[in-house]
Amino acid sequence: MLSGGWAVSLGGSGPGRADAAAPAQASAQTPIKHVVIILKENRSFDEYFGKFPGANGATQGTMSNGQVVQLAQTPDPMPNDIGHTPEDWKRAYDGGKMDGFDREAGAFSSSGKNLAYTQMSQSTIPNYWAYAQTYDLGDNMFAPWKGGSFPNNVFSVAAQSGQYDASLGGRWMYASVPKSPTVFPLNAWGCDTPPDTLETMIDAAGVKSGAYPCFGFQALPNVLAENGVSWKYYGDASDGRVFTHNGLDAIGPVRNDPSLWSNVVSDTTFTTDASSGNLPAVSWVIGRQLEHPLNTTCAGENETVRYVNAIMNGPDWSSTAIFVYWDEWGGFYDHVAPRQVDGVSYGFRVPLLIISPYTKHGKSANGGSISHTFFTHLSPLKFIEDNWGLPSLTPKDAAANDMMGAFNFTGTQRPALIRQQRTCPKLTAAQRAVVASSDPD
């Protein structure tokens, strides 16, 4: 399965979409001329930064039997994946008690190791910690959907993941698990799936129906193009496991418009664009090492370092804001119960790094700051909308916190922090086979 469960659509065209007189070209209203969103996978905040000084982290957790356990070291690579479906989310959440992570599928390894209740340390993700110590760490960032990656990926570009069906009495329908009698390759999703593909749709009353998973609502690239703001989505079909996280492929007004889809390019071109000063105003980057177990955290961190170094070594660093966040929790323990607002949002807390010359100075080891503001995957969209004076896509991104509070545009700029990539553990042949054949969600 690709989507890992249902996702929600809580907004239509958004305020001012059809009738607004769009300017010929929108201009940035802060010193930020480039926004880069780097998408990673399947880690909770406590798993990566539960030990980070000053952050709202935990180093122990409660299991379903009431036992309180210390969070042990996460093995890298992991011996197996941990469940992160909506059903696993419900077990872990346990009505807000946050004590059921041991009841997720795969929570224990075959040897009995409690994988769900583990976490990384500074020594195991030193470069992520260095960014957090130098720039800004968000400790209150939540996934918009209570399940796997793909609906959260669609939220990250469209502020929703569903559709409005007037033929069904004007109900909002929520995208669920794709069902198809055809076995299709990893590089087929959304508008590229075979015509007999049906997406299970479920409304707020629990009524189900089927729909082809190529939605008619707009994503942020539509708004950017309408307002003369350049963009690229780095993560195309050249690698199937990248493409299944491309939320834009489920957006008909992007996928079916050649002038827009031409901006969906290979992830391998990002470092060249960044190093040469050819970054668009807005970039989404989905690489090859997304940190989904059994892929190693080390390889994923190295990939992020490569992207960030390219930006910092290029001419656009002085006008760039980088948002690095993880799409969902991946089954790992987190102690903060997400607020529940509509039966769909929110999922568990995930890490967020904000890297820019303009992040505020704080009390972290290298002068970095910690943002405690409530953020979601819609917050970077809101930042972009506010930075370029653009209309919102849905009521959800219109109401999101925009991350501007993490920046100080009049203070001393923070210098570039060039980091070294590390030597990573190698996957065994058996582990590589599992990664090659497993669900990329």
C-alpha cells in the first residue's frame, strides 16, 4: 500500500482563489528570497531530539502495561520496520495516554528488542544536532494526518489530501488506501496509476466510495505560477521510491499541466542548482535516503548535509530559509499527545529544523534557538504564502502558524555551518532485499 491510510481535505479552493486579481509577479516581503523544504521520513521528535537540552523531550516512556522504561539506543540500521498505519497510530495514542507504542506492529524485533521505545543521541546524529544547536529546532511540529507518509506528503504541497464530491450531497471525502486489481510499479501513483485504480474515500460519517486518485484541487505550485513565483519539486520518476512520495502526482492541475509538471525534476539536480545560484524561489526536495527503516539514519543525515552544504557554499545562502522535517513518526515513541480537532488531525510530533542566516539567537550550545510554537506540515506553506503575499489554499493553511517567529531579519546574521558527511554502516544483502521490496510509506 502506498498511502498508509486516510487523509483529510478540510478546505476547498481557499479564500480568493477564483476571483482574486493576481499580481503579475509577487515579491518577497522579507530578506528570504529562497525557501527550501527538505522532506524526510518516519521519525518522532523524542526519537531524534528527546535528549536535546532545553527542548520538550523525553528519555523514558510508558508502555501499555503501565511499565515505565528508559528509551534505549535506536539501532542503525534497524532490524525491522515499525508499524505506522492509522491502526498503529490509534494503538499508540491510546485515547491520549500515549502508552501503546509497544502494541504497534513490529514494535519488538525478532530477538525481543523493544524498538518502539528507543532514541538517538548526539553522537549518532551529530550533524542534525549541530544544526539544532546553531540555528533553530522546532519541538512542537505535528504531522497533519494520523498515519503513513503519502497523505502527509500531499498535505505538504496542497494543505489537504482529499476531495469535495458534490455528487455525494456535497460531502468532503477523505482519501484512503488505494485499491487496484492492477499491480503497478513504484513509479506509478496518483494521476499516473492505471485507469482501473480506485482510491477508497470515506466521509466524516464513515460512508465509503471509490474514486480515481487524481484530485482536482490546486496545490501551492499552482498559486506560485499564477503569481510569478518560481518553483521546482526535486524528486521525479527516475527513482520509483522517490516518486511514491511525490504529492504533486496526485494533483491533476499540476500533473496534467505540462508547463507545471516540467518543474518536477530529478532530485540529483538539486545540488547543482544550489551550488550555482540557480535555486528557484521555492523548492521541495525528496532525496534517495529518506531515513525510513531499514534505511539508515546515517545515510539520510549525510544526504541532508550534502543538500545544506550545497546551499551554504552557493550564492543563495544569504537569502535562504531551509525547513527540514519528517513526514510522520514511523512507530517511534513520543510523549506529547497531539491535539485532536476533526477526527483526522493531528498525527504524532516530528522533528523540525529551521536553518537560515536569519534564525534567532538563543541559548543552545552554538547560540541556536528552540521554537515551541505549534507547527504542522502546513506551516512552511503558510510561511511561503505570507513571505510572497499569496492567497491561502485552504482554511487549514490560512489558520496555520507561519514560522516567522523563528526569524530575526534585523539582527546579526548567522554564518554558514559546513558539516562533514560520515561513514555509515552498510546494510546486509538481506536488509537490502527487504528495502527493495518493502512498502516505501
